[in-house]
Amino acid sequence: MSRSLVITIAAAIIAISPAALGCDYPKRVNIPNGGTASKEEMLAGQRAIKDYMAAMEMYLGCIEQQEEATVTTMPDLTEEERAARSSNLTKKHNAAIEEMELTAARFNEAVRAYKAQSD
């Protein structure tokens, strides 16, 4: 195999590998029970929520980049196929946003319960 062919293959593998690896959906966080949690547990929960939200933002960016890269390699897609791919991306995006909102709401409930037990 010629050196230039090896370099070309290596470059192609490097360029494709992020898309091939896919985007990992972040693991759900455990939300402390606000009615029984200590201050330290609530603060740890808050940090976990912040990390989770940041990971979800990264996931959202990843799926958008992955779809863009995939579509770029598929120039023969019909408008129907493009619309279907766009619809699937939108569904993934919206589901992730909904999960983030539900997680935030659950943590806010825990905070309210924590504050109620502290009174």
C-alpha cells in the first residue's frame, strides 16, 4: 500500500470517527428527597443537576453536528428523505429538552420540600 493511500485512509477514519461513535445520551441524575435530605445532599444534587444539564446541552450539539455531517455525505437524498431526517432530529431534540425541563421541575419540587422541612 502506498504511503499516500495510507494517509488518505487514516484521514478518512479520523474524520468519520466522531460521527461513527454517535452521541451518548446523558444518564439521568438521582434527585434527592427534599423531605429527608441534608443540606449537603441537596447541594450535591444541585451540582449533579448542573452537570447533567451541561451534558444534555453537549448531547444536543452532538446530534445536530452528527446529522449535519451525515447529510453532507448523502448528496442524493430526496426532499422527502431530508424532511424525514429533519423530523427525526427535531423529535430527538424536543425529547431531550422535555427531559431537561422535567428534571429541573423535579429538583425544584425537592428544593421546596427541603425548605418546608427546614421551617
